[in-house]
Amino acid sequence: MKQHHHAPASGGNTALKHNGTRGFRSPSREAIAPPRKPDPHPPLKRHSVTIPNFRTIAGVSPIAVVSIDDYTRGGIALRVIDHDGPLMTATVWVPGIPAGHVAIKDYPEHEGCLEQLIRHRVVEPTGDTLDGFPICRLGSAFHD
């Protein structure tokens, strides 16, 4: 097979080099990617957290699992499940919520839920509200 060598149009040391099988490559396209900045929202290491003796208005679940899910419009949903099935979705979708944050339902039927999620490091309160719902960032339990 005949190899083609192209002379640079500008005359400098920018000659194209044959890469052996797929044609030619330019040395100027071999730039090294810049170093990455630290991610302000580190990836989750865990996708569920177990909470013993989870209290709801219906009683106490000996073991409840809080898992991360996605809302269809974007954003994070926290679902609470026990041995009988789903207990509740602890969050509500609110437009404009920052990435890595959730809006916790504070309806009467969710009484005590926020406190349990905080105690078990599922969420960390920010002190902010959006549409009347307390805003929390995902807690260290998902990043450990």
C-alpha cells in the first residue's frame, strides 16, 4: 500500500504524521486535557440508607430503607420502603431546586420524617425553603 506524505502549507514543523492504520494525525491535536476542577457535587457512593425503627403516623417500621430515585422532570426523589413495600416519598419536586438538594415534604402525614432523615445523615438542612418546603442537601450517609 502506498503511503502519502503531505507537505505543510505554511512551511513550519507542522507536518502530518501517518499513524499506521487510520490515516494522518496532526501533532497539534494531541493536546493534553486540562486538569479537572473538583466536583462541587461528588458522586454518590451509596444509593440507599437503612434506618432502624423508622417512625410514621401509622407506627414504627423496624427497618426502613431510604433510596434515591429521579423525578421525571429532573431532581432527586427520596423513597422510603420497608418490608411491606413503599412507606412514602419523603421529597416533593419543586422547580428551581439546586442540584444535589431535595425539598422535604412537611405534611402532617410526614411528621417526624425530616428529623429522622437528618439524624441518620440522609439529608443536611440548609435553612432555606422553596415553595414552603424545607430544602436540604443530600447528607454524608450517601457519600460515605
